[in-house]
Amino acid sequence: MNGLPPPDPEAEIHRLARELESAEAYEMRLRQLIVDVRDMLADGQPARALSMLNDALRTIDDQTDVVAPHDAKRPPG
């Protein structure tokens, strides 16, 4: 036993739905960024495209828990 009470099924469903919505929104932002970078490259602005990609990498690096939120009270696994 891990000492934690079992999760409320309804609350878990809502949490997972929110997580899925968040992941879908994140995917849409990344897709739009790819389109924007492609447009910058097509316009002959590689420096601007590179800057946009660097900004995106910083954003991705800052999103440590995009897929699986960290819960300090829950053991790994």
C-alpha cells in the first residue's frame, strides 16, 4: 500500500479531461508555430524563423509537466 486514498473516479475523469484539453491546446500552439516558421522561411527571413524556434524551445523547456503533471505527494510509477 502506498498510504494514499484511492482517487475518486469522477474527479480522476475530470482531471484527465482537463489534461487532455491542455495537451490538445499545446499541440495546436506548436502546429501554428510550425506554420508561422514555415511562412517566415518562405518569406526569406531565416533569422526571424530561427528566433521563433529558439523562443519555442524555451517555452517547451519551461513546460516540465506538459503531459504528466508532477504531484509531490504521489510516488513515481
